[in-house]
Amino acid sequence: MADAPAQAGPVKASPVKASPVKASPVKASPAKASPVKASTVKAGTPTATERLQRLLALVPYVVSRNVVGMEDTAATFGITERELVDDLNLLWCIELRSPDPYCPIDLSYEGGEIVVSEAEAIDRPLRLGVDEACALLIALRMLAELPSVGAGSALSRTIAKLEQAAGAAAGPSAQVAVQVDDIAAQSAAAEVAEALSLGRRLHIAYYVPGRDEATERDVDPMRLLVVEGHSYLEGWCRRAEDVRLFRLDRILAIEVLAVASDVPAGAAHVDVDHGLFRPSPGDVLVVFELAAAGRWVAEYYPTDQVEELADGRLRVQLRTPDTQWVRRLALRLGEDGRLVSPPELADQVIADATAALSHYA
């Protein structure tokens, strides 16, 4: 949630006044609450602003559902049930100006279920802030760029309605140009969308940058998604016998087969909420310095850090469990890039280059 000054939209909350704790006509006291269980997500200590935002979102969340469970609500807000009980107890201390002057909020969480009433002044959802509206609009525009989503789709209508509702808050998002991958990736996305709609298996030729090789495999598609600006096919790989993600701009060829897709019942979606790259302790940290013509490396490979240097050059750090492809990449770059670290790997690249040049002597 954003701070109130950055919010936009037609919905406004009435003033809220915190008063000293009074006896209220509540339906259950804290002593009658159900036993507290730890939720699956443990949040850190929130600031006063963060807690206020959570409380303002908690009331409309409960009211819109009439009755909600303690466990589900705690999981939704990413807190423990003990923290949720603390929030509910704090709501008992709030009095509102409507429907009557200084009317206390009435709530109950007896039996593990939450009910809130007499909270009409703040029972509607909070408005989107500038940062929230922009992030949502940019993400929706990225989805709209996919070939499987037409310009006149429900998604496009949703974008238009969100822009209208957000008003000035949507302005900064219009300054961001959205382009999803290249033509080849868009063509592959269309094939994936067709396979998903027909329930068919795919045959793909795929470039694996970590091994610098092209592979062929059959894939039962599960979904098409966009992560960190790139489109991916998620599917059950018949070659690996596991769920895999295939970046669309690395698909060299794709064919929809006349075979029904058959994803195993236990196949789970890949968690992409925190990005795709999962470094391991055994990975080697590699540093490249790239000329302007070699900047594509930072876009094509997952990197730890990218630093701008003078004259359009870049310094990039990446991690890998296999240094063979790094040596091949360094040779491929030539004068467009220099392997800086680790030094022993740089020495191997020099030896590889010397051996290659000896054949032309």
C-alpha cells in the first residue's frame, strides 16, 4: 500500500479518530478467541505506517466476505495469527464518525472466524497508489503484447478502465515503452498458445546457453508467462522428466504435435515470485568487462550485478556451476569483451585463444 498522498481514484474514507480504550458492545472478548496458530508466513516488525495500511485493508477485506477464517486471513496478509489478533484488538479501540458520531467498530473472532460490522466509514477497499497503479498497468501492457492476446480483448478493456480510474496516478506508466521479446519469440508464443488451447504436445529445438548447445525435446505445455521482461513456456519436459521453463527467444524451432498433452498430476508450477535464477554455494563468480558491442551479454544471461562504465562499456557479474561455456563465450566475444575474474579462468581463455591461433601459423 502507498501512503495516502500518493493515492488516486474516486473512493475516499471518512476521517478516523482513535480514542482511549472504552468498553464496546463486542460479540466476543479477546479471552474467548480461538487458539492462535502460527501461519505459514512470518512477517517482520511492521512500522506504524505499514500497520495502519494493513488495518485499513483488513476491514474491507473482512466486510466484503461477511465471514472469514483467522488462518486464511493471516496467510493473505502475510502475518501470523498472533499478529492478526493484535490487529483485531486494536480495531476495538477505534471510533468512527459514521454512521453515528464516534461509533465504535463492532467485531468478533470467536471460533476462529472474523466478523466486522459498524464500520461503514472504512468498509471499502483502499485506492491504488501511484507506484501500485504504474506497476499494475505496465505488467498488463506486457501481457497485452503477447500474440495470444488481441488488442480488443478483455485485458485491453481492463487496462483502459484502470487508466480511467487511476487518473493522474497512471501518468508515469505512459512514459514506459513496453516491448516483449522479438519477432521469433512472439511467433513461438503464438504456437504455445495454440498448443495450450488445443491441449497438444510441443516439439521444440532449444538453445541451452549454460552448455552452449542446441537440444530437441517434447514438452507438454502448462502455461505461458512473462518474468523479468521475457516470455517463457512452462511445461513438462519429456527429456528431463520434470517441469522446465523455456525462454521463448531461445526456442530455435517449434511444432505443435498431433499428440495430446499429458502433464503428470503431481507436476507443480515453478515459483517465479523471486526471479528465476537460483545460485548455489558451489557456483563460480565470473566478471566480464564488455564493450558497447558486447552489452547483449547482460540481457541474454542471468547476472548478479551490472555496472555502467565509461564509453558505453559494462562490467557484469554472473554465477555458473560450469565454466566451460564461459570460456567459449569469452572466445566468442573477442575484442567486444574481456574476462576479468577469476584470474585462473582468464588464463585458460588466453591459452585457448593461443592454441586456436597456432593452427593459423
